[in-house]
Amino acid sequence: MAKKNSNSNRFLEQRRQLLKLGAAGMPMVLTLRASAQQAVISQLRCAITVPNSFKILVDDAGAAWVGSGSIAQTSSGNYKDKDIIAFQESANFIFPEGSVAASYRPDECEYETCDPDDDDDDDDDLLAHLSDDTGTYSLNDYLAGSGDEDDAHSHTQCDDDGHTLDEHDHSIVTNGVCGYACYEYSRNYEVSPGDYVTEGGSWNLAGDDGLYLSLAIQYAEENGNDGVWPGVSCIVSVLNYLGQ
Amino acid sequence: MPAGPYSDQTQWLANKDQIILRQLDDATVVFHKTSGDTHVLNFLSLAIINILSNDAETFNSAAPKILLEIGMEQDDCPIQLIKDTFLQLDDVGLIVPRVADE
């Protein structure tokens, strides 16, 4: 009985101590907003993992193609015309001109001199194509005649500055095609969009991640969660958090 | 959010339909459905919730009942502390002042 009273007294004393703390200003209600805060934070904490390797091809006008095709570089660092065309045709996502920030666009390149009066059908031109070290053209392609898609390259077209143009109006240099930059992303590429959100609630995109995210944001803004862009739900989540 | 200023005639209510209570030793965890927030109450704040969930009370009418509920005297639990706790509960929406036409 004495022990029970002792426990009761201790219990009351603990409560008195607690009330004294309350009288001194300690809150009597402790609020845990963990659930709400975690919901907000999770919108920023999501991460994107892309299981397969992919490339983003950017041209000098800010258009972009995203795909997994191969693009080989020539010894001069330019890309082979046939690779560019194949990549563009098989791209999973295509973004129009102006989609990519200037900092990601390729540098200007050296142009080959263009002769608009050049006759494609003469023997000299045939030999020139056969010896083209871009490897774009084969004898059969050349002999197939006009109307063939590849044959479009055999007709010399010049821009206003006298540069030879490919069928996409990009200037062809002596060794490969210029006007493109290719960004490669390895398999299991990971990016956390929230890392590129400033405290002020705006994007601060940089590096290869920045290019990927800038296109992902554009895609998400157009397609929302319905899109097939890898990690689009994460992007949408962050956009929702930012109120964009 | 508090909608004060309040007077001694202000009546207070706690809507138990809007909360889920779980007792953990001498503390009580309460989830407030309206705000989505979770709160930890001690025996005093819980007593206020219990008293005000039975019927609307003014502070003066509720205070003696609260002291009785917690088994303490006013010497141990100052009236001002009870009043402050009212405001804390009001601040998080666990109790609300009754509007005039209710």
C-alpha cells in the first residue's frame, strides 16, 4: 500500500513538474507536421534512373533528338552524316529548334566550299563521292539515281554563304558533318531534379544533367504524367512543387 | 488559426469526429483529419479536449472541470496555463470557438 502511494506521489510530482515547465512557457501541444512536410519534400527528392544508355543530339539551332542509336565521330571530331540521319530517324523524342539552351549547342564549324553549279553526274563527282571518307555513300547508292532518299546528298546545295548543305540544311565539312553536338548518357544514368532547384524555387540547370532535365521539363509541360519520357512523373512532381 | 480576440463569453468546442486519438503512456498522439497534422498532447491538453468534446464551454466554466479531470489543484496548474493551452489548441485547430449563431 505504501508502495502504491509512493508511485502515485511520484506520478503527481512528475505532472507538477510538467505543469511548471508549461507555466514557464513550454508548449502543452507538440505539433508534428512530418507527414505534410515529407509529402512536400518527396516531391523534390524523387530521382530518375534511366536503365539504358542514350544520347541527346543537339544541332546549332537548338533542336534535339533523344535516342539510343550509335553516332560515330570522324577523326576531325565531326559526326558521320549517315549516323546523324539514322539517329534522327530512329529518335525516341524530338524537340524543335530553340528547345536547347545556347550553352549546349555546338560551336561553329569549318565549311567546305560549295559550288552550286557542280554537276553531280560527271565522273569526277562520282570519284569524289566514292572517296568520301565520311563513308556516307556507296557506289550502289550513287548509281541508284534520283528519288532515293540518300541520293539527296548527291545534289550539291549551298547556303547563302557558299557552304554545302546536307538534306537537313546543315553544312557539311570536308570530314563529317558539323553543326551537331552529341551528349552521351550511360546506362543506369541517375539524376535528382531537386538538386537543381534553388531555394527561391527556380531551376538552376547545368552540365549534362541540365540538358537532360531541360528537355524533360519541356516534355512534362506538354505531356504531363501521360508521357513516356523516363522519369516524367518525377519531373511533374517537382513542377507541381514549384507551381509551374 | 486563431480567430480571436476572445472574451470570457467565448464558448469553445472540440470536435472529436475530426481527430483520431492514440494513448502512448502519459502522452497522447492525435491526428487532426482536417489539417493532416499530428500532435502530441500531454495530460493537460488532452483533458481540455475531453471536456470540450462533451459540450461547448467558456473558459471559466471549463477550467474547474479540467482541474477535476487532471486531479490537480489550481496551485499546481495555474489558470493562466490552462488559458495558454486553450490558445495553443486553438492555434492548431483542435478546439474552435463557437460562433454566435450556433
